[in-house]
Amino acid sequence: MVTTRRRAVVSAVRRVPVRSARELASSILVRVEGGAFANLLLHHELARANLQPADAALTTELVLGTLRHQSRLDWSLAGVIRGRFGELPPHIRAILRTAAYQLLFLSRIPAHAAVNEAVSLARRYGHSGTANLANAVLRRLSSDGERTLPDPVTDPPGHLAVHHSHPLWLIQRWLTRWGVEETDALCSANNTPAPWTARVNVLASPIDDTTHELEAAGVIVNRTVMPEGLEVRGGFDERHRLVQGGRLTVQDVGAMLVTHALDPRPGETVIDACAAPGGKTTHIAERMHNRGHVIACDVHEGKLQTLSRRAEAMSATIVHTHHADARTIGDAFKMRADRLLVDAPCTGLGVVRRRPEIKWRVTAEQIPVCARVQRSILEGSWASVKPGGILVYSVCTTEPEEGSAVIESFLLAHHEFQPDPVVWPEALGLPVGASALLLPHRHGTDGFFISRLRRVEDARL
């Protein structure tokens, strides 16, 4: 939640006209620290700023790169400032971080350019004293290079936490579960920009037609393990046109696999318990060839309205929205669903490579809180499934308390349900099974836990 003090900072940032890519990046980072989402804010602010493509690309690189490597940047900056870095005003910290990112990670940018503009911005958003501080700190960093990292032999958690810029508590959890090599690989994947993947709307055009149209516009297109999924590079304007026209939906392959596990069939009634923003909802309608009923439930009425407009643009006419808390669905739609999707709210620790600010916002204490909500949603929605029907549970997180532990607890309490095996795409290397944990470094997807259960035919309430 954004505090009153942070709201004041954010308001002040908005009142200052932005003059350059570096200034826009630092302004966005201040607002992200205040609670905004980096990807949404970047899209909005770049549209308003009307920067040249190269400057827009630099802004994006600075924002996302700084967030990905934030604690490593802070480690070096704090070494120069001798521990006082955290006491600086938010905008000065953001300016120093973006400059440090250029000095330590972007060799193509001349050091003098990064330092000089940072000093100018520090004067604009502070005073002569902050400008002098920025000048001294950044020239020292440029001269001496990165501060020596914690020793990987004597302090493996500390080394990984700084080297890969992940919170120490999360590193320690992963080391306990997977060991050093696996943790190192996962952190590295989290700091690698995710590919731009999208799902072709087969209700609007055949997959091959959309692929050929993109390629004709000079866009590089590769198929994914999901037949309706494309990995795309270049051609932003063409991509944007197809997304706006309802022919493409931006979606990670891991998210597509959730609908693969659900396996909806034409003519069925499918309930999406936590539907907004609707990526999986419309995927379900596409897989059903727009025949049957998709009941999209969500507690946020405004988001449901947006979902309805998106479904209409995609010709997904079988989608019907229902404003409801997922914990009431079992009573409202008792034994109505052939298939129920519970894509539950979670910490989001599986999508760090797309939203790097998540790793700085989530705390260890939030994990059990999310797990309680997830269990309550399952408890309140399962009765909507017909005997013989399918329930798929999914979360975009890496943590077992939100994934496998939730399902284990549910199955202990509900003998009406049994694990129902899924045949996963062969290229992923996953064994046939009712549950799967997808991880960026292993499968090239966002982190997801997916589990499919079947309600036995002779179940009685």
C-alpha cells in the first residue's frame, strides 16, 4: 500500500516535466517504489512522452535493468557513500541507481554521459549539495568499478543475494530446497528479459495466416511448445495492431499451459473463478471453438468490464461475466461446471523476469497469507464442479506453500477429488502427471504451479 509520504513524492514527480530518457526512467522508478507497476507505468509514460524509439528503448532498459539489479547497484553505491545510501531522498536514489546501472552494466554508454546527466538531474531534483554528492559518488564508481561482492565460499547466500539481486530471505528458501547450482540458475533466469510471447486467436484467423502476416511485415516469428503460441521479435507496430484488433493476446507459455491442463471442450460449461484480466478466460473460449458457456467470475467489477470488452473484440461471445467473490461460487453455481479453473491470486514470485519489482515487494510473511486465501477459494468454489468434472488449480509462483501444499491439504479434506494426469508437451521434459512446477531456468516459461483434479463420478455432497 502506498503511504501518504510516498503519495506526496509521486505527486511531486508528476508535476515536473520530463526532458530525457534518463529523467523519465528515474521518475518511473520513484513511482514504482511508491507502489506502481513498472510494466504498466512504462507503457503509459512512454506513450505520453513521445520519445524517439532509441530513447524509449533506453528508458525501458534503465527501468527494468535497474529493478533487476537493484541490490547489486545499492551494494556498490553504499560502499562509496559508506552506508548512507538508504537515507537519500527517493528521487536521488533512483538517479544514482540508473547511473550506476549504466556504468556497471551498459558498456556501450560512455561513462561521462551517464555521470554528467545524473549530476544535472540530481541538481534539478535536489540542490547543489546533492549534485556534488552524485558527481563524487559516480566518478568514484566509474574509476574504481564494482565493489567486491560477498565471498561465494564463506557466504553463499549473501553472494547470491547481491550478485543476482534477489532478497536474502528468498535466496535462503531456494538454497534449502534446491541447493546452490539450481538457485544460481533460477536467479540468473529471473534477471534475463523474458521473450515476447503471444497466443493466436483462432476465432479470428488461422494460426498460419497470422504467422505469415507477421513475417510479411518483417517480424521474426518462432512457434512455441503450445501450437497456438508464438515467440515474436521486432515489429512492434504490427504486433500492437494485431493485439488491439483481438487477433493476438500477449501471454506467457506457462499461462497457456494452464488452459492446456484444463482441456475445455466445445459445448461444455466452464467457470473461471478468478478471471480478470481475462487472458485464460479468452483462451478457454478459443479452445472451445466459441461453443458452450464460459462463466468468468471476479471480485473486481471494473476489471470484469474490461474483460467483457476484450472478449467482444476477440469474438469470444460465449464469455459471460459474473461479479462474485470466488469463495461463493460453489453455492452460486452448484454442480454447474464441467470444468472449473481456479487461477488463484498469489505472491507472483514466478513472474519476476517480467515484473522485477515483485522481488522487492513480496515478503516471507505474505506467503502463508496468500496460502490461506488460496485454500479458502478452493473451499468455496469446488462444489460448482459436476461429478466427473475437472478442477484445475494454478498459481504463478515458485513457492510450495502456495502450490503443492494447497493441493495436498485440499485432497486430504475432499475425497471427492482425485489427481487427474495431464500429458504435457513433450519438449518441456515433464513427466505425465496431475501436477507440474514450471520454472524459468528449466522450462523457459514463467514460474507456475498447475494441478488438475477430477471429481469422482459417485461423489455425494
